[in-house]
Amino acid sequence: MSIVAQERLIRPARNIYGSLRLPGDKSISHRYAMLGAFAEGVSRFTNFSTGADCASTLACMESLGAKISRPEDGAPQKDSIEITGVAGRVTPPDHPLDCGNSGSTMRMISGLLAAQQGRFTLIGDASLSRRPMERIRKPLEAMRARLTLTEGHAPLTIEGAPLKAIDYTTPVPSAQVKTCILLAGLQAEGTTTVHEAVRTRDHSELALRAFGARLTRTADSVSISGLQSRTEPPALHAIEAALPGDLSSAAFFLCAAAIFPGSNLVLDSVGLNPTRAALLDVLTMLGARISVLNLEERHAELVGAVRISALEDGLGSTAITGAVSAQLIDELPVLAAIGPFTGGGIRIRDAKELRIKESDRIALVAKNLRAMGAEVEEFEDGLDVPGGQTLHGAQIDAGGDHRIAMAFSVAALRAEGETLIHGAESAAISFPEFFDLLDSIAER
Ligand code: S3P
């Protein structure tokens, strides 16, 4: 897929107002796509993520033998897909699997392939090829698969093997690594257990159960039962699901609403899984008024509408540290970007992982805040963004990172003067509709 570089001009807004329904959750879409493609039967999903990352997962699973039917161009339901699974046995493709920009695709599919017969090569774009893959090599090799990395990174090659179960403690909190091990564990002999010091998002646990896998949990571990027999593949069945809106995409609009006193925004059918929803607590602590309506459960995922309004008194201050930093990892760039508009500032620590995401998000947030005239202090594992600052419009470098492009589009709404986002096309990695939807709720 060729991507054309784009710039976006963001003009300041007077207020944020309206109601929106957001495209499907990226994390859940990856998992449903992989499991639907691996299961037996036909899975059907509506409100599937429209982002390029999930398209990478679909394309990889298609190359491995699953049948994917996407809606025709111009069809009314652009986000409905149907997946016919491979019933537990993939076909090794004669070409490398291209994971694009998506760490989730590369790390999670590796777990699925570790137990399959054949040799698989996984590649990614320049950003993904810099991200650490040693973290999946260690557990998968302990289970007896063979992984060859390129200096710790992609391209990587997996030689699948009959796996044995392991008991593994993840050294850094990572839902992708946990998922990788669980997907391998599903196909291993015995029961595989993953211990984690901080409970990371549990979409894989919920999705695996929905597709028929057997899992048990304790406060700090999850165990998955492996093969019933050496000769039979794991028996997962197809499901149908309407995916919840993505809370990490919602974060940009929630943060935008939080910095405009008098705002009023409703987001319908958003995923509110408690392992993902720390943002709502942080915004509430900062002083935004948030209510959650129409709660329901879909395949054990909590879904509801979120209403946010900001009071005339403005926002206070907050410190995000420890386990909360890991749980909020994708929302930290936008929280830091709105820091100058709070009263007392935002302090972020214990977020070293931010440096090895799609970009070095600590460095890029600091650089772009400074470009807008803000004072900010950078730390190895976080940032201090003082409050009570006035920002001016500037040239923003998204650094090829979707969350940086979107975070600074939000900050630009409250800046004085216009802001030009360079690399705006990267928003399409998770949220192609972002700029149109932002325009639709920004009153000017
Ligand atoms: C994700 C886990 C997180 C997150 C990423 C999506 C997932 O990554 O940053 O956007 O869907 O499991 P890590 O597992 O590397 O923390």
C-alpha cells in the first residue's frame, strides 16, 4: 500500500460539542481477526477497526489461508467483515508476512505461528523494524519454537515446532507479549501460565474464552489449557460480534472536550473494559465531568456511552505513575499534549516503554510542545508538563506516529494561531476518520 504524505492545518476552536460513534477498537479487532481466522467456521464482525494496522492483521491471516470477505467499495457497511477460519492449521505462505506498522500484528501472530508446521518470515515498515522483538523470542524459544531475529528486531523468522507449556513472568508489562504466549500456549502440550506484575489489557483473555478456549485467572496471572491431543489442532469456534468503539481513539476527543470549559460531548458504544478505562479516572481527577450510560456486555467486553463536559473552573493537575502509566500507555501522548491547558500541569513517570512505541513518544511530545512555545521537562521515563501555559500555533512533526499526529491536533485547538501537522497521514494507522470527526465536533 503506498501512503501519500499529508499535511493538515488545524485552526483553533471555540468549543467542543456534539455526539459521535467511533470505529471499532483496534486491540479487539486484531484479536477477533486472528482468532476468527484460526477458528473453525465463519465469524462475522461489524464495526471492525478501519485502521491500517488491523488491515495488516487481516492481510497476514489471509496469506496464511483464511478467507476474508470485506465489503465492496461504496457499500453502506464499510466496517463489516466475514472471516472463514483455517480450523487450527495455517498454510505457510511463499512470501514474507507484512505486518506494516503494527507491533500487535507481529508480536501476536508470532505466538500463533510458533506451533504451526513450516517456516514463516515476518517483516514490517521502518518503524516496526526498530522495535524490540527479543521479548517474544525468549518465551517462544522456551516453548521450543525457533525464532531468528535481525539484531533483536524484524525481519524475523519462525520455525514452528510442537510446543511445551511454560510458566513465564513478563519482564515489562506488555499485553502483546502476554497474548503471544497465550496464543502459543493454546497449541502447546500442558497448561501455560503468564504472570504479570501489572495487569495489562485483558482483551485476549476475554476473546480467547469467547472463541472457546479454556482459561483461568488469578490476580496476577492467567493460564491457558493447551492441546487435548497431540494430533488434533485446538478447537476454537467462530463467533459473531459488534465491536465497541475504540477508547484510545475516543481519548483524543475526550481530551479535546476536557480543555474547553462549557464543552459537551457524547461518544456512543465505546469499549469500557476496566483494564483500558483508566483515562476516565484521570480526566475525572483533573476535574472534567464524566458520566457513563447504557452499559452492556458483548462477549464479556464492557461497552457504554460516555458523556464529558468541562466546567468553567478549568482543569487541576495530576501525576500518572506506576501501574497506571502502563495501563494508560497509548493515551499518554494526548494527556501530555493537553498538560499546558491544565491549571497545575501533568507529571508522567514509569513510562519508559513510550520511547519504543511507533516513535520515541517522550522525545516527540517534548519537541512538539516546545515548538508550540510550551515549557516541558523530559525524563528518561516520562515528562513534566507545567500547567497554565499559552501555546501558539506551530509546525508539528508527527514523526510517522499516528498518536503524535492526533495528540497535537487536539493541542492545536486551544493554541493561538494555526498549526500545521506534518505527517498527518499517519492517523490512518489507527483512525482514518480522525480529522473529519474532529472537525465535526470543533465549534469555530
Ligand atoms: C496493545 C498493547 C500495547 C499498546 C498497543 C496495543 C495490544 O502495547 O501500546 O497499542 O493491543 O495488546 P504493548 O503490549 O507493547 O505494551
